[in-house]
Amino acid sequence: MSGVEQQAAPQLRGVRFTVLALVIFIAIVVAGFVHKIAQPRILTAVEMKINGLYLLDTPRNFGELDLVDHHGQPFTNERLKGKWTLVFFGFTYCPDVCPTTMSFLNDFMGQLQGTEAEDTEVVMVSVDPARDTVEQLAGYVPYFNPDFTGVTGEFLDIHRFATALNTPFRKVPGQGENYQVDHSTNVVLINPRGDYHGFFKAPLDMAKMKLTYRSARALWDRQH
């Protein structure tokens, strides 16, 4: 090897090292950019509202619960802590809105994955406790999803709970024993602290609900 070649060899290795380092750096930057693009964008509170999720400025404590689930077990505030809960107020004799909403929530749960699926629960609270006994709910709620929870109790306790969550209901008069119950069709969102966090306004849209729900969770994680 000539002297010129001996002098050029280290320089060539240096150039190769620089080029390799530059390629690796560019690859890392591109990979990070692609990963960021692949992640769903977190909506702002205003954007979530436009898409149907109304978040409270300050999550609200709605008082103590003294209800019972469709297994006959006590349903208290502790049952709402440590996870996200979607609460729907309906009744088993409802002819259309309730079964439609319950089916929608089953489909919604089926599209969640990983942690989202593991720590999300759906609860249907009866607005017709006179007819929706524990046994009645046990034959109704699991039909839509065996992991869903049906809740009933004393009328005043349920009415107090619904009022605190801004989901009014009333029995339609003049219909005898086959009466209907007018009720809100919104789905309430309870956060992992067991507080009233917001609500999904009806009519529900699958794509929008998935996006806003994930954004609400991500926003919560950032703040906690």
C-alpha cells in the first residue's frame, strides 16, 4: 500500500462512519415521526364537545349510592372506582331506544383493546325499579353482554342518582300497567375516582365515541 493510500484509509473510514451515523439518525427521526403520525390525535375539550362528548370543567361527586346489581349484590360507590364506567339509564320494557343503545355499547366494547377494554365497564341503571327486579335484570342485561352490569333499587335512590347525573326520567301517565318511561338517552361517563366526568350526547356515533373516549382518557392520564 502506498503512502497516499495509507493516509486516505483513515479518512475513508471516517467518512463511512459519518455516513452510517447520519443514516441511523435519519432512520430514528423518521421512525419517531411515523410513530407519532400513527398515534390517534388527542382532541381538546372543545373538539370533544363538537364530537358529542361533554366534559365537566370539574368532575362532580354525586353522593352515596345504595343500590343492587343484577346478581343481588350491593352496588355502592366503590364499584365505580379504579376504572372508567359508562352508565346508561334505561329499563327492560323499553321497546326501542334501550335495546338499541345496549347493542351499541356492546359493539363499542368489542372495539376497545388492551387497557381500554380491561378497565371499562358498562352499567345499565333501571328507571323502572317497580318492574325491573333483580331477576328481571338478570335475564335482560347479560343478553347484550355477560360483562355488563344491571342496577336497580328503591325509586328515590335511583331518582336521586339520575338527577345528580343530569339524566331525568318520568313515568308516562295514563297507560295502566303497560306504561312507558321517558328518559335521557345520553351515556354518562364516570372516571376512575368514581366522579361524574361527563356524558356522550345521543344519538351516539361509533367513530366519534371511540375518538372522544380515548381523548378523554389520554387527557385524564396527562393530568394525573
